[in-house]
Amino acid sequence: MKATQQLHNLGQSIWLDNITRDLLNNGTLERYIAELAVTGLTSNPTIFDHAIKNSSSYDGAIREYAGKGKSGEKLFFQLALEDLTRAADLFRPIHDRTNGLDGWVSLEVSPLLAHNTASTLEEAKQLFARANRPNLLIKIPGTKEGLPAIEEAIFAGIPVNVTLLFSPEQYRAVAEAYMRGIERRIDAGLNPDIESVASVFVSRWDAAVAGKVPAPLSNKLGIAIAKRTYKAYRELLGSARWQRLLFASTGTKDPKASDVLYITALAAPFTVNTMPEGTLKAFADHGDLGEIMSADGGDSEAVLDQFAAAGIDVDELAAKLQDEGATSFVKSWNDLLNVISSKTAALQQVA
């Protein structure tokens, strides 16, 4: 049995952190579903930037829609919705079979709106309506301004993938926003069964402190934070108020470390791990399930004490990483729009 199937059997959902038109056209995504226990996928501006830049598969659609006057964000969302609705249809049997627990795909609102509550909510509503798929999550950043948008989106019946989380405190804040939305639906006599996941980024922690801590602490901060967050999640899971935890940014960035470091270390039931394509294939090929994460956080506090002794303020760094993450997504978004613009110009010139 492949390690990916073992992980699935443990109770952790495996989502692919990638989407390209080629994956859809050549049957690769279907094969991942059938052979590697993949039960959902996530996307972001960087993923679409690479997909459109590195493939000619979008050229025909870009030429067609540009000819109809679409450009910029409107053209991008047209392309993204085409890909993600196709993917959603592939995952729909899983979504139906698990009663909505699994089988999700994710589309992010414009990162330019990360600090604009009203515009984030409006775009979330529009994108979910345009997709017209029950298993599409709208990604909203868990920034201070994102919290009320998350609550309002849930109240409006829009499933949400909360992105850009880096700490238990940030996780708890978005879980509270999610539950306020659910409780308001109950009070209004509406169906409270609206799903949401909270995506905690892992590897960026280790990249942020690389070269700044003693060698024995290399590549240990992200896992310690993930364990501490998992403890907070399990505490909420035992209460009446909780939100499903997703581990994101789980590709190994340090070439000297194991290419499945964050998959083996973060094996935990009742969670999701969204993996880059290379990491997914590596884990299927030579992964080892190893130990299951402890509900009490395991050795996370002892490890974090060592980072504190090394001068790392994790609370301050969590806030910094969230701000930097929002900024990097804006850069990727602008890069993406520039790629679409340059491709459009080149294709129209050829035509």
C-alpha cells in the first residue's frame, strides 16, 4: 500500500497544491485521485502564474476571450474558473460520498483585497456564484480585515478556505469568525452546514529563521508551530466550536532536508495536508508514515523554548510572516496579470 493511501486511511485528507490545464487535459489529476488518494486541490496566484506562463494550453482561450474584450483580472478569473470547475467535477463524487467533508477545490480572491473587508466579501460572493459548484472553497486571507469577511461569507453560505495563517492564535481567531457565521445562520433559521478549512503555513517558518539559529534547530520551527496549532485545534474539536485544520506550504525548501519532511511529521487525523505535486509524488514513492501527531502538541513547547532561547519571538514572527505572505501574493498576482497581458499581446500579434 502506498504511503499516500496509508495517510488517507489515517484520516488525513491529501489535497494537491497545484492546478494546470495540462493536468486536466492529460488525465494526470484523475490518476492522482485513483492511485495516490488525492481527494481535493488548492490553488493560488503563484500556481496560476506558473501554469499560464509555462504552458501553451491556455493560448487558445486567452486569444478567444481577449477577442471578446476581456483582460486583466476578468480574463484570469475566466481561465481559473474553467480549470477549477473541471477539477470540482472530478472531485464531486468524493464530495458527495463524504457528505461535503472532502472533495474540495479552492479559488482565491484577488490578493489586492487582503486589507479590504467589503471588497473581499463581494468578490467571494461573485466567484462562488459564477463557479456554481457546491465543492468550491473561496480562499480569503486570515488578516485582521479578512476576519469579518470570513464571518460574513460563511453567513452568506459561501464555503471558505482561510489562507495565510501562521500561528495557533491566528487559527483561533479565524475559527471564532467561522463559528460566528455559523451561529448567525442558526439564529436566522438557515442551514448551518457550511464547510471551511483554516490553512496554517509551515515551511515558511523554517525559511524565515534559516541561518539565524543553531544548526540542531534547522527545519524544526515549522513543525513545532504546526504541533502547537494542532493542539489548539484538537482542544476546539472537543468543544462545540471548531474549524478544520489544513497544513499548507508543506514542500521542503531546504535541499539538505528530506523531501517529505513536513508530510511525515504532520501526519494527523481530522486534518488536511495540501502538497505540492513534487512532494506528493515523492511521498507516494518513498514516504514513511512514521509517528502520528499527538493531540497534546507533543514536544512542541520544549522545541519552541529552544527557539526562544535562540532569540526567536514566534508571536512577532507570525505577524511578520502573515504580512510578508500577503505582500508576496500581491507580487505573484501582478506577475500573473503581466503574463496574461504579454501573452495576449503576443497572440494577437500572431493572429
